[in-house]
Amino acid sequence: MGLISAAISSVSGSLADSWKDIIEPDDMTDSTLIVKGVNVRKGSNKKGNSCVISNGSVIHVYPNTLMLLMDGGKIVDYSAQEGYYEVNNSSSPSLFNGELNETLKDTWERFKFGGTPSQNQTVYYINTAEIKGIKFGTRNPVNYFDNFYNAELFLRAHGTYSIKITDPIKFFSEFAPKGTGRLEIKDLSEQLFNEFMDALQSAINQMSVDGVRISAITSKSRELSKYMADALDAEWTDLRGIEICSVGMASISYDDESKALINMRNKGAMMSDATIREGFVQSSIAQGLQNAGSNTSGAGNAFMAMNMGMAGAGGFMNAASQTNAAQMQMQQQAMAQQQAAQQAAMSANSWKCSCGAENSGNFCNNCGSKKPAPAGEWLCSCGTKNTGNFCGGCGSKRPSADWKCSCGAVNTGNFCNNCGSKRQQG
């Protein structure tokens, strides 16, 4: 039993008159995983028996679907290539792979059936398109150690993910419920959700090990998809023929304790800047004076409260301001030293071209001439540039200014001007 590809033009031509039935998928949607094929007969009888497929019937295969031709519950042929196929009980299996890879044939070898045609032939369609918009959300906070905060934080994540059936025969034979006439993604949602969340925990933990900041997880959707694919590779891909296509993290929230730790760390990081800290001190003083001046007990009591507040906090505020000023001065000095070091490095590398232009690179910005070699620099036969008496690459001694070739010629370069012999190092 096998399939013979039928030309599209023959569907509406005279060949169609010889076809007994045309098999189409039964109401397949974007969220449908598996659906049976149904007979659509010509004439007044539009629907036929979905369990009996006559020799000579034509099966319509749509894009992004795999069609399985079954006989007695066993797979006898398949096609992942869109078009029309005539059932021919005298031919061998055709095995149209379409865009699916060659591993589909390996799976076919495990589940193929070589019996004689029976009266219980069935067609199944499997959706091989990306199935999107599957929602997920953590029921309980997931722990995440963040190296930046140096703390164990807890987050909740919500978003959507998508899957794709990459080995339809394996999915149909190993994972799909037996005898099903229709399988929707919602029918497997609970099992897939539980397994997905276990893998999500593993993926998030691996991102923590790799040093990804907790606040950057929402922007790491592509990386998270790869982590998820690795975590689910053995369970979904190898055993069930399913792959994770994408994971979109819509939102991340933290528990109250994690929020407090993050806020404390961020505030501490800000207050480590002496400029920000001094501004905080000055604003606190101004706010204290304003609060004291707004005393509701009268102007006299208000001024008394202001004097008491200034007297009580003055010593501390002065000491804090002096410390901040000292640190700001140190920061300014450090910046000045860094700038001076950068300028000194640029000056050390600067050189003046013969055209008069000042440069810091290896080529003149004006005429393009190459930077001249430092005085006393020499090139060893091994290719290393040196300034000392011995080569830093091979240890050869620096050659004298003049050397005499075996041919008798006196030279100054690395090759003889008379015979071309290479200068011997010694």
C-alpha cells in the first residue's frame, strides 16, 4: 500500500471522475495537534465512512501538516509534502518528507507496518506548524541567586511559550493518546504545564549560575528558550518529538523580602557616591528646618524648635559634610590622575610625521605615512623587532652594521646585494 502524487491540475479535470473519495482534515485549527481525515464524496452523499479508505481515493495534504495513512492501527505510509495523493494498494510506501528532516525515516522504520490492505484504513493529520500563545505562570516563587546583589532572591514569572512537533510519527506513536480522533493543545495542557515549569526552574537556575542579572531575565527571551530546550531535550525532543520554539517572559515580580533586599542594595549603591550623599545631607537639613519652622505652637516656639534642631544635629551634619567633601575631592583627584595618565600615554605614543602632522597611531592622519621605527630598532631573521643586542624571539645576536657575504660583497641589510644570500646570524 502506498501513495501516488497527483497533479494539482487533475483535481478539477477528468481524472477526478475516477476518484472514489477525497479525504480532508476534519476542522483543523491553529491549536489542533491531531485530527482524523474524513471522506468527502462527490454527488449527494458528502460525508463517507472515515474508517474505510478505498483503493483509488485521494488524500489532500495541507501545508505544515503530516498525513499518516493507517491500516489496522499501524502506519503504512505518510506525507509531509502538501498536495494530492492517490491511494494505491499495489504500490510500496512513498514516504514524502516535505520540509521535515531525514530523521523522520528513521522513526518510520520503528513504527512501519508491512501487512496487506484491510478494510480498516484511516488517515490522521498532525499539525507541524508552531503552536503559539501557550500561557504559563509560576504558582510559587522561584529562587534565584543573583551575584550582583549577592543574595538569594525569589521571583514569580508569567508569559507564553510556543512548541512545535518536529517528529510527528514519534509524537503520534509514543505520546498521543491511543485511539484519539482529535487532540487539542488544551487536552495536554496540565501535563505540559507541569513539565514546562520544572524545566523553567532548571533554566532559571542555570541562568543564575551563568551570572545573568535577575532584572535582565525579561530581555533574555532567546537565551531562555535555549536553556529551556536543553532542559527539555531528553524528555520532549528525544522521547516525544516536541521542541520548544520560543519563551516570552511577559512579567517578573518579586516577593516582599526580595524587594526589600533589592531596594536596600540600590540605595546603598547610590549613597556610596559622595556627591549624592552630600545632596541628601543638605536636603535633610533643609527639610528639618522647614518642619521646625512649621511648628503649630507659634512663632516663638517655632524658632526655639529650629535652634534646638540645628544645635542637636549641627555637629553630625558638619562632620558628614566634611567627610563627603573629602571623598568628593578624592574622586576628583582620581579622575584627574586618570585623565593625566591617559594624556601621558597618548604623548608617549605620539610622533611627528615628515609632513608636519602630529599623530598617535601607526599611520599619519594627514598623508598616511607609516610611523617610523624607533632609533636602534632592528628586525631579526625570525621576524621579531628588537632594540637590544639579542632577539627577544629566538635569542639571536644583533648583527653588526656591516657584514661580508661569502661571495665577498659587503652589505648592511639582511640579504646580500650581490648574490642574494641571507645574512647569517652570529
